[in-house]
Amino acid sequence: MKAMVLAAGLGTRLRPLTYEITKPMVPVLDRPVMAHIIDLLDKHGFEQVVANLHYFPDSIREHFGERLTYRYEPELLGTAGGVRACASFFGEESFLVISGDALTDIDLTALAARHREAGGVATLAVKRVVDTREFGVVLHDREGRITGFQEKPSPEEALSDLGNCGIYVFDPRIFDYFPQRPFVDWAQDVFPVLLENDVPFHIHEVREYWNDVGSLGELRQGTFDALRGELHLQVEGEEVRPGVTVAGDSQLPEDIEIEGPAWIGREVRIGSGVRLMGLVVLGDGASIGEGAQLRDSIVLPGTEIADEAILIGAIAGHSGILQSLRAHSD
């Protein structure tokens, strides 16, 4: 089965970070979030993968090279329109679509199997959510056939707590239900037509980790969940002391104080007297000044933290992020 990674969006909720990098290239621990997605696709045998591009397209091409096929969108085509533009890549077989900001370790093999067993035109990965106001929720019958949707309902009005993960398996006949215009959205344009025409499509409930990294808060949460081991990712580094992982040849000063889980990337420079408290991530090439104190914070690749600086609950970054990602794209 072939796969597509949706990587063309603007990532407006991650601004100002996405003023300088595209959302799929936002780093989570040792690599961009989209690289974790490609790792997951590799694990489940998806060897042929296409990605649609629009915003900072060269950064994705340079990082992934020939591993992926690319389709550039001069104008955004929407969540579904971009998939239709790749229809010739998929051919006549079922295919998987996953968002380029999906931080997850779900079993894609099980999702594909559910699609084959259900026999519908589409299968949507869904997961139970605590706050329905943040998600589109999916309604279904006893057999898991989808009967409706609610877009970000309040908990009092929600008829379901199953959030749409934005991870799908489709049959090529899905394109028969598209409107005849370039820009097409799954939720607004395609799924309602399936319901109106009584076309069967189903849910696949997942219990593994999923976070769409759609906002700065979700980026922080997903990164810390990975650091705690709640999200299973392939991450570079050696555990040099309990809960502290160091990648490459980064050196820890003898007087450093670390009070909590930490991940320290490659070529990180740490001054004397530094204190790391709570959950802390120091990205590749970061520089932490002498006497700096960090608590529950993420320092993105290539970022410099001044001497004696105090960071609490922060995501620190600057224009060195993209250069650092490129330097470590091997």
C-alpha cells in the first residue's frame, strides 16, 4: 500500500515558529516531526510515499531527498484536493493518508487491515479525546459505520468523544465523490457527500498515542510525552544517567544540575553552573550560557540561551533552527 504525507499547510497556530520553518519540519527531540512519521511508515512497510508541498517546500525536499516523491502546490488545494492531485501516484489500490504534523505511534498495519475487512470506501482513525472543543468528532453505529460528524462541539453538546485523527485509508473510488473544483476539504466537501449518498465508510479506534502538534501547547505536550516515554519514537542518544539522554558527543559539565528527564542533542554547548529542572529538551547545536536555569522548557536547534537566563515553560528558538536541521539531516 502506498502512502501520502500532507505537508503543504501554513501552520498558522504554530506561529511565530512557522514564520521561518514549515510545520512538518518543526523538531521533536532529535528530528522533525515529519521524520518521525516517515519512521512510522517505514516500520509498517509503506515504501512508496508522496508528500504535497507548498510552504518552504525546499526544506522538506532537502531533508528527505529521494526517499519521497513530491507534488508541489502553487496554490493550496485543501486537505482533500491535495490528495486528489496525487491520484496517479496511488493507481488502483487503496492508499493511506497521514497529516505531516501527526505525532503518533499508532499501528498503521492494523488500520489497513480494518479497511480491508470493513470494505467501505474509507476508514478513519479515531481516538477518544477529553476535550471535544478541540476536535472534529465522529459518530458511528454498532458496526463502526460512520453516521455523522460534529465540528469541535462543547462537551455538553457532543454526541461522541471520538476525535478524527486525520489519518485515513481510502479506496481510489473516493475521488468519485469530489466536487469539480480545485480546492477540496475532507470535512466540508467529501465526507458530507458520502453521508448524503449512503456510501459506507468506517472508523478504526486507536488506543496508541496521537497528537497533531497543531499549536505551541500541543508541540510542548507531544515533546514532553516522548521524553517521558508515553510516545514511542526512534530517538538518537545514550542514557548517561537515569532519565538523561545525550546524543552525539555533547558533553555535560561536571557541575551541571539535572532534576528531571532531559534530552540533549548533538553538538550542544552547556556552560558551567547550568540547572535543568523538570522536563527539558536541548536541540542539536543549542548553546546554554553559564548559570542559566531552565524548567519544563524546549530549546530548539541552534538556539543560544544567554548567561544567567531563566526559562520556565518556554519554547526558545531563533533563525538558526532551519540551518541546524539541515546540518543534521543525515
